[in-house]
Amino acid sequence: MTASPILIAAHPGHELVLFHWLERVRPTVFVLTDGSGGGGASRLTHSRACLAAAGARAGAVFGPMPDHAWYAALAVGDAGPFEAAVEGVLGALSAPPPLIVADPVEGYNPMHDLAAAVAGAVRRRLAGRGPAPVLATYSLTRPAAGRLIEAAPLSPSARARKRAAIAAYGPLRGEAAALLAERPDSLSVEMLVEAPDLTAWPGPMALPPEYERLGRLRVAEGRYPAPLTYADHIAPVARRLERVSAAEMA
């Protein structure tokens, strides 16, 4: 028995980028945070409605902690929530998926990058038990680089449904409109590319990452006590996930 593909995303709302893929493939979608950011409301209800409209399913790991709790864990070097997410995804799979799609490693947001690390750990664990799923990613805040796996054009009716799903997702309406203005092609075609081998973390990401610059700005504004950095907070968690999955495979 082969299960359907899965999507592992950092935040609820990322599924909108691949809405027609959700319709076609009907994957199980796993999400790390609840999308509440620094103090807003959870977006999980909106994402559940979006998945239902596309015929996809919410996975067992679906916003188990608010954003601030994930960042608090990173601030003290606690990889436990990320390891729990790996275990939760693996425990929810009735059979190995043929394809794992995850957020890209791009240095824009640490949770995006670590969603990719969670997906890489899930893939390595599954590879230790049988054929390894294909690991893919997609364009999120910028065009994704890598070997093209799939480019699916959207018909006029599919574009209309995707636009309607975006309009129905109230908390992200403004952000989605800005993205569509910047990348109007995202309504005409959805692409998946092969994800980089994350054993060479962080892959193609430029250092220092953008989130360090943004973090310093937030500290200067008095919103955070200290910034999260790649070297001190993000890479150690990613490498911890690598070591744990490698130990099981051994």
C-alpha cells in the first residue's frame, strides 16, 4: 500500500501557494505553528477550511504550538518540539508516501527552514525502512531553485478556485495580494523542484540569512530581547534532527 504525498509547512496558509496541487493530489498536510505570529490569532481554522475546499486532509501535526512557543524553544536550543514533530508525522503515516513536499530553505524565516529540516529527517527515517520518498520544495517568498519535478498549468477554472481560496483566507488576504502582484505567474502554474540534500545544511541558502537582519530590527524596536541567529539557534536544531535520523538508520 502506498500513501498519498504529504506537505510539511511551517505556517498555516502556505498551502495556498499549492492549492491546485492540493486539489489534484489530495495530500495530507502537516503544519508546525498555528500562524499566530507575535500575538495574533491562530490561522488553523482558515487552513482547515482551505484544505477541505481542496479535498486535502490536515495531518496529526497541525499547529501543535503557537509561533512564540517555537521561537522560545529555539532561543534556548531546545530541539524537542522539532523532534516531536518528526515523530508525529512518522506516527501518522499508514504507509510511506511517494513524495514529501516541504517549505524551502531560503533564509527568510527560521521556521520555514526548519520545516524543511523536519521533512528531511522524516525522509531519512523512512529511507532507513525502505525506498526513500522524493523530497521536493516550491516557491514561497522567492523563486525556488533546483531540478524541476513538476510544472502544472492551471486552467481558467482552477485559477478561479485558487483565487477564491486566497480571498476566503482573511488573515492572509493582503499578504497574498502583494505576492500575486510580485509573482502573477503563481496563479497560472504550480511548480515543484527537487529539494537540496539537507545533510549539507543549509544547502543553497546565502549566509547570513535575512531573518538575522529582521531579528536585529525587532530587537531595536523593543519587540524581542535578542535575535535568533543561524549559527547559534537554527543550525544546531537542524543538525540535531540530522543526527537523530542518522542514528536510527544506523
